[in-house]
Amino acid sequence: MLVNLLYNLETNPNKKIIMKTLTLSAALVLSASILATSLSAQTTTAQTPDPATKTTEPTTKTKAGATPDAFMDRYYELKGAYPTSTTVYGCYAASSHTKDKFMERYNQFKAAYPKLLEIQANYAGSEATLEDFIKKYYEIKEIYPALNKYYGDYAASKKTLPDFIKRYNQIKDSAADLSDVYGQYAASDNELKDFSSRYYGIKDSNTGMKNCYGEYAGSTKKLSSK
């Protein structure tokens, strides 16, 4: 078949035109083949990720030095950092603040009211703004001047004054053995039975936290993480 084609081409008067047409067609076929091969290679490259530019999903890591939640752990955390500030450990341990936030609030109050040293820790451990805390402090001081021992407890609490006094009278009339923590009970949300149980629980634990039985009893925190 190829011999007949070549013979016919040799004898054809339009030989030159046919040769040019065949040459052009061959060139077009070759170009199309090269283009198809190039596009195929580019597609393969695009679908295969480069290891050098490969991305990975961010991972969530647990933050080192997280604030402890158990009461005793928090107590000794602050004591280790501030060994001479013996009156503030219980308020911090019962609070929801980090150590840094607690001390920030403590120093804020100290700078604003340097003469009210006895209630600095109450403010630092509370959720109250400085304005609201002082307002409640002077409220109870004006109406119940004899209850000066409990000014800080009330000012730091979320109780209204009538509610605070009602709870104060309840524990005073029912639990003379808890006379050192009347203020902490009046400021808390715990029922008297639960408060008393928690008070004696920490007192009998021999954990060395003598100045903060009331703060623990009035909180909802576990005594220890262990």
C-alpha cells in the first residue's frame, strides 16, 4: 500500500503541493503530541504536593504551668510565691483568679486604699469591681458598725445586705462552734450543713492551713487534687 502511495505521488503533477501539505500536517501532529505531553506532566506535578511546602494542621497543646483548681494546691502555690503574705492564701485558694490576676487586684486595692489592709485580700479574691466593693464596704459599716469583723466578707460577696445578715444570724443562732467563720458562711452559697461538714473536713485534715478553714468551707472547691 505504501509503495502504491509513493508511486502515485511521484507521478502526480501536484507533487510539490502535496508534499508541503504532508509536511505541514506532520508538524502539526508533532506539536500537538508535545503539547499534550507537557500538559500531562504539569497536571501530575500539580497533584503531587511538594514535601518542602507541605502544611500540617495546628495542634493544640496544654499550656504549661496551668493554674491549679484544688483548694490546697492553690493555697500552697501562692504561699510558695509569697511566703510572708500569710493572711491572703485562703482568699486566693477559694477564688477563681489566677495567681497573677489575684496579686494584680491585691496591689490595685492596696494602692487605692492603703489604710484598709484587713480587707485587701477579700477584694483580690472577689469578682467585684473596686467601685462596687467599696460601696458595699461602707454600706455595712454604716448600718452595722459592730460587725466590723465581717465588712470584707460582705463587700466581697454577691449577697444583698439583708441576705447576708439573715445568713449571719442563722449560723450565729445555730452553730456557736463556728463563731470564727460566721462571715464566710454569711457570704457563701453553701447550706449550713454542707458548710459545717467542709469546715471540719479541712480542720481534721492536718494540712497546715489553719487560717483559711472558713474560706474553704464557703467555697465549692475540692480540698486536694490527689
